[in-house]
Amino acid sequence: MVDLATILAGFADAFTLWNLAFVLFGVVLGQFVGAVPGIGPVMAMAIAIPFTFGLDPLPAIAFLVGVNKGGLVGGAVPAVLMNTPGTPDAAATAMDGYPLARAGKPLKATKMALFSSVTGDTFSDIVLITVSAPLAILALRMGPVEIFALMIFAFSVLSGLIGNSLIKGIIAAALGLLCASIGSDPENYTPRLIFGYFELFDGLPLPSVAIGMLAISEILRRLSQIRGDMRGAIELHDTGNPDDRRVTWAEYWGCRFTMLRGAVIGTILGALPGIGSTAAAFMSYASAKTTSKEPETFGKGNLHGIAAAESANSAVVGSNLIPLLTLGIPGSVGAALIISAFMIHGIQPGPLLFQDQGRLIYGLFGAMIMANLLNLWVGQLGLRFWVKVVSAPESIIFASALLLCIVGVSMATGGIFGVAIMLIFAGLGYLMTSFGFSVVIFIIAFFLGPRFEISLSQSLALMNGDWSKLVNYPIALALLALSMVSLIWFLSRTQSDDLPPETSIEE
Amino acid sequence: MSVTADRGAGAVISLFGLVLYFGVIPNFVEAVDDGWVLPATIPNAVAIVLIVCGILLILKPTTHRPQRMIEFQKAALYFGLLAFGLLAMSYLGFTYTAPVIALVLMLLIGERRPLWLILGVAVLPATIWFLVVYVLDRALP
């Protein structure tokens, strides 16, 4: 168990002006990119990771957490003002936010989104802080056999839940594992699939793969959809009534149960790998509408609709870190990027994280609390500015994002070779997304690949190569049985494909 | 059996799995006799999964529709621009190449306003140069 001194030292590490500055910068950047339709916090995090190399782990990860949290608040701004969600999970917010903005209350709508977002986020952070350490202790009792079975279970659940086809999910996971196997193999250290490029002996560079698949492929997709017309500035109508520019305490308090329900839904779904914030937002919205006394007002500018969607999608961010910090398994693309930042800074996520790096983890929790407060503060001050940002032209946004990706990967990998790999994976990511294969599963499998192989090797060594000895490991056996059950269930499920062809990585 | 995007993708993936299993892995993975997990174990397992799942995708496709061909062509154009830009960057460096990449990209997107073009071609690369070289004290590509 982590002792109190470590917890206090971690929080003390976090609450410094230096870290505060990085969290603030992250929140501002996150709200900014969230407000720009087309970038989003995932792409911003992917681009920002190489720029954090020179930093200590805590400010670097705190900065990325700030970007992630700020992005969720910023994503609501274009959803409300333009009916164009900056992030996919803000789509549910647009359903009531946009009608409210059209009725001359854009600031009321964006402020309700801000307050609900911060409320949901804070709730899930409290759950994360209280449950992750005890869960990590439980996870520590698991040996290589159980870890191997757990990874099989995670792959089967992720393959079934993310995207619309289990088969495509398995293919994406297999491709991720294949790419993870490039380089020296962990048991014999012989070169494998390096094709004469000795730069690949240590494996494919993580920043190249992550930025290529998540950022550049998404930019290519967005660029291919531009039809040559530059976006114009939006026009806002104002009723002139001061009450329409703010959320009163009575209005906020009136939504308390809606926000609480949304936060609980978001926290539970966020803790399960594979179910994203978009699902949480829509589930919470549907739940609020079903239980409302005035369901007919939903979709016409009901504050409860905004509160339900925003509290749920923001609550996912904190609880997403529960499987990451306790088991080392990222449950979403945002968590996968945070895991890559951990690894780049030499920290191995997993059950031992609390034991080996307890101080850093509690520092991270402190930074998350700071990010929530700053999200509220920056949101209050910046909403009027973000309203201007939504009209920034895509030409400058994408040009700057591309150049930053090139420079970032070059710095991270030490030259143009890593940038070339980034470009290859950008092409692969674009094709995968276009044909409905989840790049999120690919990335998670790529991150987990080396651990998967090592735990397989250790498991076989423990069982002396005899799989029948699995009966001595009841937890592993139960996890493998669960994997089989979930695979059969997902396979038998009717495979509907309602997603539009423009499906983005964040969906 | 109609030809759908999924069936096409399934065929390509199965074929890739076959090439991997019979062509790539035997030639580019060293054969080792000792150990619980051989260097070829995971790649071989992946190749088999790809072959099987590719066939399953052909047999049970979803109704997924990819983008229109024009969008693929546009994406290929931007991809080609980036590839050519990187090649030029490896010879000329970021300082000379980045403004040209930014300019061509902005023009392709449809930007014609001089102020935004100047911002993208001059101010943006200069800001990145300042950030990387002076603030972070790192080298540009």
C-alpha cells in the first residue's frame, strides 16, 4: 500500500508554480484545439508528446492531462455555436446547445457545458484517486499467466467494443502486434523483420507510429474532405438579457441530479476499456431525456441535455486512467497516448507503478485536480476568445499541425528516418480508418505487444510448456473463458454499420 | 457474392497474411531452436490470424462504405506532397523546405488570402524554428 508520506510528497510535487504553469498551458492549448473543429485533444496530445522530452515526467504528463481535459471543454464550443462538434463526444452537447445558441443564448449554453464538464470530470477524478491504489494492490497478486490471460481478455473486449465488427477489431489488433514484433525479439534478441534497417533493431519508434496513425492520418482525412471554401466567421445573436449570458445558481443546482447521473455513467463506462466518451455522452443524454418530466423539450435547448452530455463525456477522462494505472492497459486513445508519454519518460505502466512510482502518480492526481480548477477558470475567461477561434481557417491550422508533427517526430527519433516511418503509418492509419478498421485497437495492441510476448514466454516457462497446467491458475482460466464468451457474444451480435464513411479516429 | 469494400479488404488482408507466412517470415526472421517463444512465433500467429480473419471478412462483410474515390485521390495528393517534402527536407533541411510545404499545402486547400498565406509561409516556420532552436535548444531536421 502506498504510505501517506508518498501521497503527500506526490501532491507537494504537483502543487508548484512550475507544474501549475504547465497544467495551465495544457488546459489553454486543450481548450484552444478543442474549439477548432478538425484538430481535437487527441491530435494535440500526439503532436505535443515529443515536445515534452526535455521536461521532467511530472510536468510533461501533467501538461498532456491538461490538454486532454481542456479539449473536452473546448470541444463543446463549436458544438454549441456551429452545430459542428470539435470532438465527437460533444455531438450530444450540440443537440440542445445549438438550439439554445440559435435562441440568442450562446454564452448560457457554453457556460452550462463548462460547469457540467468540470463537475463530471471532478467526480471521476475523485473515484480514480480513491479506487486505483487498492485495485493496483489486487493487480499485483497477478503473475505472468494471469497477465497474459488478462491481455487476451482485453484484446477480445476491445476488438468487440471498438468499431462495428469483431473481425475487423481482431485484424487491427493483429496488425498492431505484428508491428510491435518488429525489432529484436525479447527472448533471443535476434533481429526480426527489420529488412536491413538497423535503426529498427529497438523496434518501431513509438512517437512515429502514434503521431502517424493518430495525427497525420486524421489530417489527411480532413484535408481530403475540404472542398476549397474557407470557413467564414460565425454570427452570434444576443437577446440583450444579462440572464441569457450566464448560468444562475438555481439553474446549475436544478441540473444536479442530471449531472450526477451523467458523471456516474461516464465514470463506469470510462473504467471499462473500449467504451469511449461518445457512448457515455449519448447514454447519459438518453437517460436524462427518459427520466425528464418534459422530454419533449430535449433537442430544443434544454439545459439538462447539455448537463447530461457534458458531465458524462468529461467523467470518462479520469476513470479511463483506472485500467491504465492499475493494469497498464489503456482503455482509450487518450489513455494510450498518456501510456506512451509514460514509456517515453522511462516509466513502465502497470500494477508496479504505485509501488515504484507512487510519488509520481499522486503528483499526477494533484495535477489532475489543478487541471479541473484551471479548466473552470480558463473556460470562464476564455469562452469569448474560443468563440473567435472556431472561425480560424483550416489552411493555417492543418499547415501548422503538419509542420509540428514533422519537427516533433524528428526531435523524438533523432532524424528524418523516424519521420519517414511516421508517414508510412499515416498512410496505413488513413487506409485503416477508411475501411473501418480501428486505429485505436491497433495502437493499444502495438503498445501492449512487447509485454504480451514477454508474459507469454514467462507463462510457458512457468507451466513448462504444458498448457494443461492452466488449471492451476483459476483466475487466468476464468479470464480466458470470459474472453471466449465475449468473442462468441460479439460474433453472434448483429453487425450493423451505421457509422458514416467519415468516421474519425476519435469515434 | 457482391464485391464490397469489406470483401476487397478481406482478400487483401488474407493475401498479406499468406505472403507474410510463406515469404516474409521465413526470410526475415532468424530461425532459433531454443526457447519457449521463438522469434517467429508471434509473427506466424499474427499471419494465421490475418489469413483466417481476412477469409471471415470476405464471408461476413459489414455494410461499411469507404469514402468516395475523389477523397482517396485528394488524400494521395497530400500524402505525395508530404513524401516529396520529406525527401527535399532530407537534402535541403527544414528551414528551406518548410515554407514551401506550407505554401503548397495552403494553396491546395484553397487559401488565397495574402495575410493568412504570409502567416503560414513566413510566421509559422519562423515560430517553429525559434521554438525548437532557441527555446528547446534542439536541432531541426
